Amino acid sequence: MKRGEGGAAADTAGRQRRCRGTQREAILEGERMNTTQASPATRTVKALGLCSGGLDSILSALVLRDQGIAVTWVSFETPFFSADKARAAAAAHDIPLLVRDITPRYLEMMKAPPAGFGKNMNPCMDCHSLMFHVAGEMMESEGYDFLFSGEVMGQRPMSQNRSALRYVEKHSQHDGRILRPLSAKCLPPTPMEESGLVDRERLLDLSGRTRKPQMALAEKYGVKDYPSPAGGCLLTDKGYSQRLCDLFDHQETYTPRELHLLKHGRHLRLTPAVKIAVGRTQAENTELATLVDADRDLVLKVMGVPGPTVVIPNGGDEAAVLLAASICAGYSKASNEEPAQVQVASGSDHRLVTVLPLPPAKAKRYLI
Ligand code: SF4
């Protein structure tokens, strides 16, 4: 739809008229933020949104799509969170999805997030800033008009209050280019609304912790399957955060593989330089085995009886290996009263060590 069509009038503040329509078109002139050059060409407005795959992300995209804006999602991956839920949402709602792995930049940010951490190792405000920062780079290079997200003011007291939303926008380095369609009417108008690129009247005024308005909107848009708002980020998990903290405290550098290892099994620190991961179930044993680096790690198994897979990431000295073998035997079905044989494998090399099992009650002091 072109400027002047559709019957909407300029409001008293003299804003440009807002466009409506299912296939929204806008006139470039005066509408393209950061662009001073006028162009008479018409085109479809394109928005790039952050997507977690949750209901708020979905609704924010549908609200914009409802007014004819071409929405695309971007979802980010690190060892702490994946784009799987976003993939499901994109498939369910037929919204194009871009997935980017931002692990190196994320780990750099994690060293000292300016706004600090939440209850656990979650640097939510700087995490959002970084995501918008990267999305903004994509916006610039791929020709999107603005960014959006499903954030709702006051939904999360610490990371989605008014000042947190402002912090995120400012630190994303894309100030004035971020729209929160679900809470837009509770926030000052953005340049996108002021210029008429987006119809503010068709945005929402959701705020607070209640989910009822989102439920009603889900009904309206026929959104049936969506994940619960909680979960999905390991940095909010207490156990994972403790293990991550321990890793940060003991290593200058760490690989994505080491961060994935923290997801599985019990973790015990034997010395400042050596820690182990002990599988608690057959599934965890399998997961640990898939993450082993045959050139660097040692893998321990008790001989002759069922027991855990124990991984020593990056190996360890002999005293640490023998202690790990005792712990491995202690968590196995071997008798705690008799010596047990434990296989220590390094790639295709293996040897046997004989140790007295260390009962779990005594191994507890090493638990991270
Ligand atoms: S919960 Fe995790 S993914 Fe979400 S903002 Fe916080 S740190 Fe980032």
C-alpha cells in the first residue's frame, strides 16, 4: 500500500500517516531511519526479529505480519542455548529463520558483562544487547528496516523492566531501530512508528507478569503449540552455573566441547588442574562418550561390572588418575571392600589400574 492510501490520517503530532494492509508497502522517503536521501520508490517493509521460539516471540512476529510487514527471524546458538525451539516455531508459522552461532563473541561478553549476572550465570541484559547488536549487523548488511523482539515490559522484573529494555537498546548500538510490538504502546514511539513505517495503532500495550493477554492473542492467531516461557537457557540453571563458574575459576580458556561436557553427569574437581565428569545413567554415559576428545581426554571404565563412564577432560597426573579410578569404582556395582580393576583409555591406548573403590559418600567432598 502506498502513502496516502487507506484513509489513515496524520495525528496531531504531525507524524506521517501509518500504512495498513496485508502486503505492506512503504515509501522510502523520510521513512528509512539513518537515511537522509529521499527516494520515491515503494517497497515492502522488512523486519528482522529475535526469536527464542516462545509464545512472545511468535506473537510479536504475527502482530507485525498482520500489518503487512515481511518478518524474518534470527535465532542464536551457543553451548548454553540452541535454536531448536525457534526452528519449530518458524516451521509452524511459516516464518523464515536465520540461525547464527555466536559462541566466540558470547564467551568474550561472559568474561565481564557490564550489567552483571542474574541469579545464576545468566547475563540477560548483556546477552540481549549482544543479540540485538549482531542482529543489527545483519539488518544493515541484508537490508532490513528495523529489529524487533517479543519482550514484554515488566514480564521479567530484572531483565524486562523499562530501564532494562532501554539499556539493551542503547548497548546494542542500534538505538532507535528496535521495536517491541507487544509493549510498544507502553513505550515511547520509535522512529519506525513516528515515520509511519509501522502502524503504532496496531501494536500492543502488554505489560506485567500476567500471561492472560498472550493466551488470548494465541487463541486469536491460532497458535496452539508453544514451549513454556521458562527453560531453554542453561545459564539460568543452578547446577550448570556452578559447574561453569568452576570452569571459569580454573581455566583461562575453554572450548565449546568443554562447555557441552558440563551438561552431562556429576562433575568433581580433584585438583586445581583436574576435574572429572561421571555419568549417572546409561544415557549420560553415552552423551559423555560422544564428547570425548580422543587426543586429549582420558576415559575410565570399571572392568567386569556395570558402572559409570568417567571422563578426565585434558587428562591428569597419575595421582589424579588413580583418584578418578577409585571414584569410578565407587560409583559402580563393584564391592567397596575389594580392589577393583579400572580401564584407563587414551584414544586407542588403554591400561588397567587396580584401586580401592571410594564410596560416593566420601567422593562427595569433590563434587562441584
Ligand atoms: S535467559 Fe539466557 S538466553 Fe535468555 S537473555 Fe538470559 S542469558 Fe540470554
